[in-house]
Amino acid sequence: MTSRDQALNAPAGVEPCAGQRDGCERCGGLARERFPILRRAVHGLPLVYLDSAATSQKPEQVIAAEARYYREHNANVHRGMHALAAEATDLYEQCRRRVGRFLGVTRPEQVVTLRSATAALNLAAGGLAHRLRPGDEILVTGMEHHANLVPWIALARREGLVLRHLPVTDGGELDLGRLPDLLTDRTRVVALTHVSNVLGTINPVAEIVAAAHRRGALVVVDAAQSVGHLPVNFAALGADLLAFSAHKCYGPMGLGFLVGTPEALAQLEPVEFGGEMIETVTMDAATWAAVPLRFEAGTPHVAATAAFPAALDLVEEYTVERLRTHEISLTGYAWERLSALGGLTLHGPADPAARGGLISFHDPQLHAHDLAQLLDARGVAVRAGHHCAQPLHRRLGVAATARASFGLYNSHDDVDALIEGIRYARSVFGT
Amino acid sequence: MSTGMDDLYREVILDHHRRPRGSSALAHPDTEAAGKNPSCGDELTLQLACDGDVIREAGVVTRGCAIATASGSILAELVVGRTLDEARRLADAFRAVLHDPEGELPDDLAPGDLDALLGVRRFPMRVKCAVLPWITLTEAVAARHEGRVAAETTTEA
């Protein structure tokens, strides 16, 4: 059974977007009123935010929680005996437990609090360096974000490792037929994304984990695009290490996590050193604190940890299954309308249930940057460029794509605005 | 259009984008350079064929947005018949004026359609697109003067 079959489709029987007009087939978006930024105008027009894959917008309760932290609790964590220090530490540790619960992780020590998903992936790569020998192999995929590719490139260069990659098929999926050849006795790490930030493809992580584990390789998953958008259960995925960021999951910026099995985390050496990560320090020696604090040198973004649980509360209030249903509905509708426009190449799997809530596309007559610029003039925010995935764009044969991505607050009207915006852009260019 | 789109995508610009001048690779260039904008992946190659110091022919092959393509097309049109130093001075003047909201291109440089590109100043994200061919030109000229192979130029340098 693939992971896709297991958990990633919206389970049968999930309610459509009840309370919205006409249900999920044609809904007005969920919880829109809780996102104050959605009330602002851009160039005198209502904001249509279709860039949640870059960062999601933040609900009022997250903004309020971050502000409340600075108003009422601000202190440094894990040091100091005063009341504020205890409160700040408590909020910081509550976030760790909350994230663990959200992902089905049994022990809070399995959650390392960092500044970003990128930091988490750098810890995974850098932390494993001491376990790797020249000639050892790292297997990545052809659809990685630079955050889950460049740390491995740097590591391979430094340690004399061999970097291999699992290619992407013309249909935008991982070429699993190549997996048996590419996984060898020397493969030590397999690093892959859960959901492609360009293609939207949901990768069969559990299946790849099983194959990698048979070879004794450790699996690192980039879940930046999946957490909060589709059901993610750490144990069900079976990964050894999993990275994600709060800000793509309706939470604050400046906060990311590395979640791991106790065994995998025990293998990692710290990559940052300083206060809070030590146990004992003499003038010429130091020992590390226990996992996870040994990975959390320096003053962390405590305010963000105070705020992130409110974002997870929102997701759980609606349930991630329902948010997933909503994103499938929006993605399917957008795919249909973009296809009907004609002249666009849409990248990745056509089945909305096989992809995350985003669509990358390009118009051979209209460069993605020009398109995004003209969409912006209509208040429609999309991303244009290589989306930090240059090798994948090379594979797709395009320098840049435009990407529309969805969050719970997006509506079918937002998709309509996108389509109208593309028509407008084409009219300006006379195509 | 009230959002400056008519200022950014002036008809002259769109025309250069649709029918870029001098957009074929040259068979026998005397100097050439490649430029890229790492933040967006746009790339171009610029070639010059010269009679002594005078540019006889320019070839600018752009893989990029309308602004970069139009800027390369205007460049190819403007530099032919100029000396390498005159071309470089034009590049310097254009780059300077892009960062000066009130600045104008001196008439004695005969800037032609280049004026139409100044609309990008309202769109800081797009200045790099307009600049890309011109910084590549500067490198191609420098390489020619110094008798070396041009380095790849980037908008981040």
C-alpha cells in the first residue's frame, strides 16, 4: 500500500465545506474573516492571495498570541529563576509538545525547535556528516526544493560523497522504477520532499521509506508543503527525520522544526554551538545537553513558539481532512479553468487528489514574471520564477513558471480572479 | 490601467519583446559574454562583431521576460555603429539612471527607445530585468579590452 492510498487523500465521508455557499463544489473559502490581511486592498483592488505555498497568511489568533507574548511573558528561556522566564520556557516547551501531538509523535524530545525548515534540513545534513565516509551515497530526487538539495550537495562535496537522484517522469512523478537501481549498499541517506512545491506531486513517502530502510538508509523528508495542508502522521510516513516550517502552516515566520525518531536524532551531531546546547563547559572542553536542546543553541524565536499553537488549533478546529478536501476542490477547479483557457502548460499530475494545493503553469507566449506582474496589477498574488527548484525547471525545459497555491481561506472566486487576470495579461501582450 | 502597467509595458517595449532586434547568434563574434539573473533564472548571451573599435553587429539572445528581452533588443539596436567605449558609456548612463527616480538619459548619448524602459523604476523587482543585457555588455567590452574571455555576469554581483 502506498502512502498515498494510506492517508493523503481526503478520507471518504469527510464533510464538504459546510457553512459555505453551495458546499465545497463552489465555496467562499474557510475562516476568511479570521485573516485580517485578506481585508486589505492591493492597488485599490481586493487582495486575492494565491501564494500560500511561499507563506500562508496568519489568522488573528496567531498574530494576537505573538503580540501577547511580548506584552506579557517576554523573557529568555531555560535560564533565569524569575516568573517571566518560567512562563516563556513553559510556552516554548508547550509548543514542542503541541507540534508533537499534531504530528502523532509520542515524545516531545523528538521535536527540535529551529528557525526554519531550511535550518532543520541543514541540521539533518550537517549532523550526519560524522557518520559518512567518502564514497557513501546520498539519494535525493529531481523535484527537491533547494533547501533539501543544496545542503546535501555541500555535504557531498565536503565529505567526498556520491550524490544520486531519483528522476522525475514526464507525468511529474518520481520514477519509482529506478529506485531499486539507485538504492545501493552504499546509500546512507535518502532525502525527498513529501509534496513538490512546483509540481504539487504527493510522493509515496512510506513506500520509499520501506525500500530505503531495507537498504539500511536513513530517510529525511521535507514536509514544508504538507504539514497543515494534508494529513501528516510522522509514524505512518515512517521517515527518520522530517522538516517543516510554521509559516506555511498558518503560523509565524522564523520557526521551523526537525522531527525525528529518537534513534535518528541520537545520530546527529549539533551544527550550531553556544548557549543552551551544553551540559558542562570547561576552558577547553564541552559536553552536549540532551536531545533536543543540544540542537537549539542560542536564543530561539520564543514569540513564534508562543503563537504557533494557535495556528494548529485553527487547523484542528476545521480538521486537516476537511482542509484537504477544500484544497482538492480548489485545485481541481483551478486545473479545469486553467486548462480551458488554452495555451497554458500545467505541470504535475492532473488528478487533484494526487497533488497538493498548488498549480505551476507557464504560457510560452507570456513569461511568468510578466504574467505575475500583470496579475499583481489586478490584486492577484502569485509566485513566478524557479521556486527554488532550478534542476526541476531544467527538467521541465522552462526557466520560470507561475504558481498559484491555496490555503483554507481561498475561494472559487479567487480562482476566477486568477483566470480573469490571465485574460487581462494576455490582452496587454496582445496574445 | 491605473497600476503603472501602461508605464511598464509601453507599446515600444512590447514591440521589442515581440520582435526582438539583433536576436540571432553571430557566426564570428569578436567578443561575447553571458549574463544571468539568479533570482529568476533569466539568461542571455551577448555577442559583438567589431571593425576595430566600432561595433558592426550585435547579437543578443535572451531567455527571459518581456523587460529583459526588450532591453536586449534595444541594446542590439543602439550599440551598432558605436565604439566599444561609447557603448559602455551608454550602459553606465542607463544603469545610473535606473537608480535615480528623477534622472534622465542625456540626449547626447542618443538613447533611442531606452527612455521607454525607464518605467521599470516604479517596479524595483524589475530593474534587474532591464539591467541584465547592459551589465553583460559592460563585461563583454571589458573582456575585449583586456584580451580575455568574459566571465559570466550576474545581476547579484
